[in-house]
Amino acid sequence: PPALRALLEREPAAIMPHFAVDRLDGVIAVAIVLSRPHLARFLPDHAVAPAADWLTRVVVSYAGTPSPSVDPHRPASIDRLVRTYLVPGLRRLAATTPSDPLPTSDHRPPEEEP
């Protein structure tokens, strides 16, 4: 995520507090809301929130701790990551049914908070 990397490099004090472990729930909740229309094109409704949770954690992980094997500035490198790891995981998630045990998350979008 070049935009996130640039923001982290230029304005770390503005962004880093949102990625603290105790605040990551909020980031994930927002990611679920923002990614729902995009993920819903490919996944059944019951799998959207777990997929958004997982994908957000992947992005945060690579943004916060870059890997020498994934270069975010090289599309081929990102493509390899997506095709090797993310697509197979999302396909498996898409093949589940609502009664299958899925990774659970307590991350609820802000409008669903009690």
C-alpha cells in the first residue's frame, strides 16, 4: 500500500496511534464497512466481515513491518502475494456456508455498536 507507506513516512504521529494494538479494532471495523460492497461481489454475505478483518490485518502487517520478499512498489510482487496467499484463502472462505465455523471477530462497524 504505497499511500499508507507514504503517510507513515511523512506523518507518522498522525497515523501510528490508529494502528496501536488497542486501537486496531476501530481500523478493522472501518475496513469492514468500506470493503463490504467490494468483497460482496465475490463472497457470500457471511464471509465478508471475516475476509475484511483478515485482509486488513495483512495490509497493516506489511505496512508496519515490510517484508524483504514483498516489494509494494513492484506490481509483480504484489500480484504474487495476492495469487499465492490471498486468493486461495478467499476462495476457501467463499466456499463456506453460514453454519461453518469461521474466524470470529468482535469488530463491529460503528453503526452496529450497542
